[in-house]
Amino acid sequence: MKRLTCFFICFFLSEVSGFEIPINGLSEVDVWVIEPQGLRFLHVPDTFEGHFDGVPVISKGQQKAHVSFKPTVAQQRICPNCRETAVDGELVVLYDVKREEKAGELEVFNGYFVHFFAPDNLDPIPKNILFVIDVSGSMWGVKMKQTVEAMKTILDDLRAEDHFSVIDFNQNIRTWRNDLISATKTQVADAKRYIEKIQPSGGTNINEALLRAIFILNEANNLGLLDPNSVSLIILVSDGDPTVGELKLSKIQKNVKENIQDNISLFSLGMGFDVDYDFLKRLSNENHGIAQRIYGNQDTSSQLKKFYNQVSTPLLRNVQFNYPHTSVTDVTQNNFHNYFGGSEIVVAGKFDPAKLDQIESVITATSANTQLVLETLAQMDDLQDFLSKDKHADPDFTRKLWAYLTINQLLAERSLAPTAAAKRRITRSILQMSLDHHIVTPLTSLVIENEAGDERMLADAPPQDPSCCSGALYYGSKVVPDSTPSWANPSPTPVISMLAQGSQVLESTPPPHVMRVENDPHFIIYLPKSQKNICFNIDSEPGKILNLVSDPESGIVVNGQLVGAKKPNNGKLSTYFGKLGFYFQSEDIKIEISTETITLSHGSSTFSLSWSDTAQVTNQRVQISVKKEKVVTITLDKEMSFSVLLHRVWKKHPVNVDFLGIYIPPTNKFSPKAHGLIGQFMQEPKIHIFNERPGKDPEKPEASMEVKGQKLIITRGLQKDYRTDLVFGTDVTCWFVHNSGKGFIDGHYKDYFVPQLYSFLKRP
Ligand SMILES: *[C@@H]1O[C@H](CO)[C@@H](O)[C@H](O)[C@H]1NC(C)=O
């Protein structure tokens, strides 16, 4: 949930604790947050143990916030007559933005772009997880107690679809179970009892423990026991270097890499100071994971849980970011093994502004039940304007964030460099970039200069705070006296529009003749053989559900639920389709489209899109394409298609409400058993229209029509087709059947009421 921008706003004040802090100096911190997307929350945790109660003054608006940390000289003293300063710790500002767009936020400026991606309402992917816990002698006491406590909560959080086991190791390797077990309540309870009984003692054989964990996962997979759509994870918790078995770190690293074969993510938690944290980092970096270090004893448990929470909910696999244009270069890591709930992926890159004034991105990923393709298009239009409006906005933020990510990546590469020469080369690039972009790294120092020209080293290799900023890197902008560290993330106001990839269905002009229902429900039935449009209205009440198509043989249902206008107009309350339901029985897929969201349910899992997305979702034979604020197209095997148009009205309109229109081409291959208000016309009835004559209204001639053995009086009029012009519609002429289609439709319109959005029509 927290933005990567946390990197920017963790001020490590501990480095300056030895200073006599002048009131205008570093004891003043101003943080401006500027987010056009809107702030969901902003929070300044108390990291000074109550000493600065009420000192960070927070003013927060919808899109902007200002945090001001300005303790008086007296407040800065640790006690009234002490000279020591209490400004020793971190000022952390946590916030998150309101997110809407599934394809993320693509911010483009000045030749650089930054892409934030943090979708959250997805179903979790089942995980296969092995906990590998160091129980050597050094874990004895508080550390072990805290680990056991954390593990108990962690195990309780496993989902029934997950599979797991626990390995505890010292010089020997023990397992709770030798293979993966599904996380039922009984098994979890058993594992908890096992962990409680562990007595730490002896040495540390990390090599064997990891190889065993990998073996258990691989074997389960080779036996076909793993869900092909699951993810495999190892969580290593250790507090020391190997003392038994393979001791050479590079050899362990090699063994692990060789056995993991790219399909397991290894996460490592290093406890305390005895552990070679760089080794754990290399181990994890190389195997799609991350490492974290925790210090201290008392809150080990909560830190362990926090660490686990980052990986407890896999939402996507194989997430790939593509920027198809050739003038996009220097893209940071754009390929991610997993995406976990609560995190955010950030990708940045360069482009040539002379050649491009917009950036297109295509994200592909696999979720628990669908294959996603999300496209975004970002333009630079409003950004300049936006930046100029706020003096705290940093027009260079895209470049700085790009540099920050690139350096971070280089540091990871450096730690894995195979030769000394390669390492030197990477070091040189890091140094150059950190100087060019003013970013402090473990390889550089930050020097400040006061007015007298004295220089002081302020920070080198700033401390790492596991709860805040992973990666030994710290982004300080101008940390010099008389200039407050300012930061802002001026993302452009929604310049993002999303497009659907492969949207031929949407882009090509729709077939000229379809069956459709628009407002009030006006039905327009096109009869291809007689080449006539026949129209009728259904006047009913809000809440009622009408069956449009019910095809028991192909297992397809389309129903529409009515909503009413805000008030009657000329004594009549108009009704519209506010919600449409599609049920594809053979696929067990239900799709609900309202004027707010588009929700696909498959079995017990659901996936939602909003009308502000442009996206394409494929689930088995069903494909849904959403074109932002316009149309949703559902196709089944490309043989059947349904289009749903969104009609937005002015929000404060006194009478009208948003509504949906549905279009069904007559080429859809329903079975002869298909029925419903529209479905019945898939078998075209014979009609005979004759005796055309002037009507009461000279503009609207009358005629007689013979259909289904009845003779009806019909009136010629115009109806709107909104497919090409969503606002005004285009007029189509049609013959109008009065009395809710009586005589033209089978039976009475009330025969088409169904109880639920996905009910088949019961025929008498
Ligand atoms: C990883 O891939 C290898 C090679 O395809 C396979 O043998 C192994 O079972 C896989 N492991 C897991 C956990 O999927």
C-alpha cells in the first residue's frame, strides 16, 4: 500500500544527532505531498517515542498535504538542561493515493516516464510455501520465542488453497512434514504444535536446509501435485552464518541457484548482527526474492510478520511491462516474477521528447483466473501546467525517480558481479550516476556546506530501515541549510487513457443491423430477411428483471434489470437498464455490468474492472474488452458477441440517470431453443406489412402488420442508435408496435420477468 515514494520522505535524522542544531538548520523539515490522484490517507508515525508530541504539524487536503517538523530549541533538548538533542531518529511520512486505473499511473515528463502499478482487487493466487527456520544455539531465548509467536500468526493466515511445510535446521535438517501439505485448520494446528516444541541448539547448515526445501517443492511439482497456476516460495529465517556443512557462501549461492531453476522465489530474513546480510541479499536477489534484516529482540515477532505480509498474497505472475516504441530506452527492470498484494511495482525509462509526446504501455500478467492485457496511454499535456501551479512541485521528479531505480538496480547487479572487473565497471557507473543525479549511495557521501563554506559529511551509506526503505540507498534532494528538503510527486491530472489491445471488435465499425435495447427500454429488432426494423417499448417498474436471451441449449442467459429516472416526467417514470447480467453456463462464468463496474465471476472468484479502465480480460472462451467510459464487448469464442454501451448523463441532471444499452448481432449462433425478448427473434418470424397510410401525426405514417397469425396496427417512427454517436445517436427508421410489443413478442411482456440476474426464462 505504501508508495515507493517512501524512499523520498524518510529523513534519517540520526546522522545529524551530534550536531548543535540551529533552529534554521536541519531540525526543520517540510514535506509537501502533491498527488492529483488524491490522497487516501497520510500518516506520520511517532518514531520519537512521544518526545515531539504534536510537533509534526500536518495539514492535509484532497490532493496536497504539508508536514512540518519544526521543534523549538527547548523541544529539541532531550531534557530541559541537557545539551543533547532529541532529534535522533527518523521522520517518516506514509501515505497512499486513491487508485482507480488498473493499468496504473503512467507519468511522463521531460524525457522520462515513471509507471506505478498496484492493482489490488484481484483474487489471491494459491501458494506453495516452505518456511525454513534456523534453530541453531544462537536463536535460543527471546529470538526463538518471538519467532515462534510470529510463525503461529503466519500459519493462521495461510489460505485453504495454500500448501506448506516447515523445515527447522541446525547442524541437522528436520521437517514438520516431508512433503507439501494443504493448509487445513487441522494441519495448521499441528504445525503450530511442532514449532512450539522446537529447542534451539547446535550449528547452522544453511546449504542443506535450503536444498531440502527446494527438493520438496520440486518433487511436489514433478509429481503433478502443484496447481500449475500457483506460486512457490521459500522463506528463510536465519541469524547467523553457516557453521556446519558447506561453509563457502559462493558455493551455497551456486547450489541454490542451480536447484531453484527459476520457478521458486526465495525470501530471506536476517536477524541481528551475526548474519552476513549481503550474502542473504545476493541469495534472494538472484532468485526472485528480497532479503530484509531485522535488529533488536523485542519486536522481532512483529517485524517477522510484517516481512511475511509482503509476500503472503500473490496476486499476479509473470508481470511484464512493455513500452513498444523504439524511442523508449533505458527502461528499468520491467519483468516481474510475482506481484504481491500491498506492494507497488515501479518502472521508469527514458524517451526522446522530440519524437514522442505520448507513451504507450502494455502490461501482460497472469492472475488467479485470467490472462490480463492492460494498455495505458499517457500524454504530457497537462503536466507542465500542473507543475507550474505549485512552487513545491519538482519538475524533475521523473528523472530523479528513474535515476534512483537505475542506481538501485546497478547496486543489485554489483553484488552479483561475477568478476572484479565487472564489479569495478558497475561501480563506476553508479558513482557517475549518483553524482549526476545527486543521489546518495553506499558508495558515496553527502556533503553539506554552510554559508561560511564549511563542509560537513552528513551521510554516507545511510542506515537502512527495514520498515521503510529497502535497499541501501537514500534519496536526498537539496540537504543544505537554508533550503528545506522539498519533495513532491506532481503526477499529472488524469492524462491517462487506456486502450484495449486487440480491440478489433471495438475499432471496426459495428455491423449495421443488430438487435438492441436502449433507454426506456426501446427494443429495436432488425429482421434481416425482410430487411425491416421493428420497435417496441417495455414500460415496467424499477427493480424488475427482464429476460433478453435465454438459450438453455447453449447455456446462455442475458437479463437486464430496470432502474427508474430520478422523478417522473409528464406523469410517467421512465425506466432504463441499470444492470445487465450475462451467464455462460458451460464456462461457469457470470458477468455483471452496471453503470459503475464490470464484474466477472468464475466459480467463487471474482474480478472487477471499472468503466474508467480500458482493458481486456480473457477467461477460457470468454473475452471482455472495456473501452473507457464507452463500451464493453463480450465475446464467446469469437462466435457470439454482445456490446454494452454506457450512457452517462450530467451528474446533477434533475431527471435522467446513467443507463446501459445492449446490442446483439443477429449473426450470433444461438440454438433454435433460444427465447427471451430478443432471443426469440433469432428465428426470424414472417411479417407482412401492408396498407401504409397517413397517421394522426403526418410525420408518422401507419400501417398494418401480419405476424405470428395476428394483425397489428403499427406506426413508423425514428429510433436512436447510439453505437456510432454515443451522445446524440443516429436515427434509424422502424415500425413501432404499441402496447409493449403485444402481438409481436410471444405472450405478454410480463412473461419475461425473471427472479434473478442470471435466471433462465421459464417457459409455460
Ligand atoms: C521448476 O522447473 C523444473 C524444470 O522444469 C521442474 O523440474 C521443477 O519441478 C519446477 N519446480 C517447481 C517448484 O515448480
